[in-house]
Amino acid sequence: MRRRSLRSRLTLLVTLAVAVAVAVSAVGCYLIVKHELYVQMDRTFDEQRMKPPEAKRYDVEWLLKHCQPTAQSTGHYGRPPQSTMVVYADGRPNCYVGPGLTVTPTVRRIAAQGGSDIYNGTTEQGRPVRVFVESPVPGMAIMDSRPLGELLGTLRTLTFLLASVAAIGVLGAACAGLLVSRTALRPVGRLTEAVEHIARTEDLNTTIPVNGTDEIARLSRSFNAMTGALAGSRERQQQLVADAGHELRTPLTSLRTNIDLLLRSEHTGRAIDPKAKQRLLVNLKAQFEELTTLVGDLLQLARGQSDHEPHVEHAFHDVVGAAAARAGLRGADVTTDLDPWYVVGHPSSLERAVMNLLDNAAKFSPGGKVEVELHGGELTVRDHGPGIPAEELPHVFERFWRSPSARGLPGSGLGLAIVAQAVQEAGGQVRLDNAPGGGVIARVDLPGSPVLTHP
């Protein structure tokens, strides 16, 4: 069953469901009709069954007067000719009016003990009959019968008709199931073709037309959203690679130039002035540090959210305090005013984001003066620098973007992009605004609580 295609399985299930329903209906119809036919036949015995004892004794006297010791072709028992037979409990020969009936142990028991019964029996020639047996007087039983040939013929005809209808119904169900499966699975077929096309060509711009609001339409919309997200991710990845290559080209070129200068000096035997050589080596070290920082920032941006440590609830005010202490060791003049605030996120990522904000603020603020406050879940980092032109504010969180006025300063242009990524992973928001009186205020809003909710 599992090796079949979805279309064949759906067709088979529909056919089986209809076949079972038709079979149950046919069997139920057959049993009801059979019961009603036997009920109608048994009503023909009601007249004999409901007679008073005096009338039954009169019928017995009449029957004994007219019955014969041998079976006959016709008989009479107060009604049109029917097969009637008298059976004695003491073993005397049976007495017949009409064809002979097969005597069963039940009949002999009724003849000896009294009572009555209705059952299907046969004549001595093997013809099916409906038999009513009763003991009107002690010591004997009277068997009265009706032929079952017509009733059984009706049931055979009914069986043939129901079987024919069931077969036609099952065949029609198979055709309907095939049609339904083809119609229902046509959108799935289009989706499969689109997936195969993407797997074959890697064309993530492929979309599936969406019609309606059913499950297939929802699946198509989800597929289109997935391919759109993949296309955007690939585009961002390609852009990151292109930007990284562009940014790495400058320090690598400078490193190669300085190293070539040192090698040429060694090969030609022309010594470089010691002070110039010292400046060259210092420059090499600075370029290596810049390159190391750039590679670290790229790795931080490139790794996905699954590469980070698990989300945990932690004290964000402690994270900010630790970052401020580290910034102070680097020469920044940081003042803090922190209220308790607990958030769920990555402590190391958020600490690096705060460090980037502090380094960025200290770089542009005279004397490295930075003011840090944390109140009600909002972290503000303010510097006292020249500020940012309004037209440049929308671009500050873009990767590798640097203000024209800051391109001469050290940095890779990735610090604020790392901040935005870390804050978004924690479910918060970040923005930069020009502060009244000069400088820039960075605002970070993180969802959390002033108390620890999961101690």
C-alpha cells in the first residue's frame, strides 16, 4: 500500500469506502426484506394459531376423518389445499392430507410434550416449505406447511439485483475516486513540479499561482514564502560575500605592499632606515589587527541564530555593566545609571552589541565621554560628538556602510550591523537619534522584566 502513488492510494481508499457502504446497505436491505417476507408468510398461520380450543378439537376431528395413511398430492385443513400431517407421540403411523413432510425431533417432542413452533423444513420430496407445528390435543402434533418456492425465488432475484447494484456502485466509486484524486491532486502536482524545477535549476524565483483559501492554497502560499525567504537569504549572502571581498581587498593590498617592501630590502641588501622600518612594522601590526577584527565581525554576522548559545534569562544590567567596565579599560570615560532588567537572549551576543555601541560612541565623543542609562527596559548610550546627518541615519545599520566623515577612522563598518542582529535575535529594537545639544543617542528596547521570572 505504501509503495503505491498518492493518487492510486486515494482512489483505492475511496473505492473501498464506497464498497463497504454499498455492501452494508445491500446486506441490510436483504435482511429486512427477508424478515418481512417471512413475517407475511407466518401471518397465514395466525388463523390456526388463534383458534379457541373447541374449534381446534373440531378441526382435529375433521382432519382425522379425512387424512390418509399415505401422502397425497393435495389436502384440506379448513383452508385451500395445503400439506398437512398428523404425527403421533406413541409411534402410530403418520396421517397425511397432501404431500408428506419431513418429521424432525422437534416435531416428536411437541407431539409428546405439547407446544408449537414455526421453522423452515422440507417435504419428503425435498421441496422447501414453511412449517407450523402445534399439539392441539395431548399425544399428537399437527404439521401445517406453506411452500417456500416463491419466497426463495424472490430472495434470489433480490440478491442478484443487490449484487448488480453493488458492483455498479463500486465501479462508479472507482471512477469517481480516480476523478476526485486527479482533481484534488492537480495542485499538488503543480507544487511537485515547482519543487523539482527548483531542485534542478536552483531558481528560487519560481512561484506557484494561489487560488482559493483551502489547504492546498495555504501550502502554495507557504511554499512561495519559503522560496522568497530562501531567495532573500541567498541574495544577502551573496551581498555579504561581495562586500566582504571589497572590504578585505584594501587591508590585504596594504599588507602585501609593506611585506614586499621588507622583502625587497632583504633581497637587495639595502637597509631601511630603522625609524622607517619601525613605523612599517607598527603599520603592519595595525593592519593585521584591523584584518582580524574585520574577519571576526564577518564571522559574527555570517553565523545563523542556531550557531549561538541557547536563549536564557539573564540580568541585562549586569551585561551592560560588564561592557562598560571593558570600555573603561580601553580608555573610554563611561558613566552608568542602570536599573535591574532581566531579558531572554544570548548574553555574549548582547554584551558584544553593547560594547560596539560604547566603542562607537567613545570614538566620536571628545575625551571618550559616554553616558549609559538603563530604565524600564530601554538602554540609552549617548556620546557628545558631532552627530549624524539626518539623511545618513537610515543607513547606519547597513553592513559596511560608513559615514563619509568617519571613513578615515578605524573600523570595518560592521559594528552597528552586529548590534542590530543581536538585538533582533533577542526580540528587541534599536535606533539612533541625534541628541539635543549635540551627539548621538543609541536606544535599545528589549522585552523583559525588572525581576527574575525563572529563578
